[in-house]
Amino acid sequence: MLVYSSSAPETTRSVARSLCDKLIVGDVVLLYGDLGAGKTEFVKGLAAGLGVDEPVTSPTFALLNVYQGRMPLYHFDLYRLDRLEELDGIGFDEFIGGDGLAVIEWPDRFAAALPEEFIKVIIRAGETVAQRVIEIVPTGVRYAGRWEGSGSN
């Protein structure tokens, strides 16, 4: 597990950007955090690290935004979905473990549909109003070894 501290959106984006050299096609990142925690800022950092040069926005109403960088970035927001069947309507299974990086906000809403291996990112409040703690937990054989030797700040 890696743990970072962030006191500004720029720092949250920087933490995410620093992970991109370890990410490969087919990876899945699950983002956990309250509303306003910085999940979309984290995705902006991933997008920058992947060379995406268009604005990154929350897919709250679109449910899925697709960005092209050195690999496709599939940014899901499952907050507004109520039934597992609704995932079929957005092609969820086609993107998970597919030809790009799948990043999922609010994954806990549909835990049964998630892969067994993933990178779990938890963004939570820190000691001050502006501070965030970002925990990154690679889970599964697919991710074993890629983060060895990485430090925390």
C-alpha cells in the first residue's frame, strides 16, 4: 500500500500522474471517496500522465467518458445507477480489462460486477479541511511487483 498526503488539487493530480509509468493496458482502478473528495482530480492526473490533451470532466451524467492517450482511458461514474443491468447499457464489461485503462468512481455500488484484481484508490479527509489522504492498494497477482520499492510521502 502507498499513502500520500495532498493539500491541493494539483498535488492530487501529481500523485495520480506519478502512477502512470506503472499502468498497462487492461488495468482497472477503483476510486473510493466521498462527494468532493478529489476523485475526478485524480482522474485528471491519470489522464495527464497518459498524454490526454483534452479537458477531463466528471461523467456523473454521461456515466462514461472516453479519452485517448498512450492508451484509452475509460472513466466511469456509477453513482447514478441503481440496477446491475444498467451496466450493460454502457458496455461496462467490454471496457473492464480491455484495450485501455478503466477507472471507476463509486465502484462499491456494483461490487459483484468488479474484477477480482484491481488498484484500489481511497481518497479521504485528512487533518485539515483542505488535506486529503490518498491510499493506493494494488490487489491481485496482476499488480504484484509493480509497486515494490515505491515509497510514500
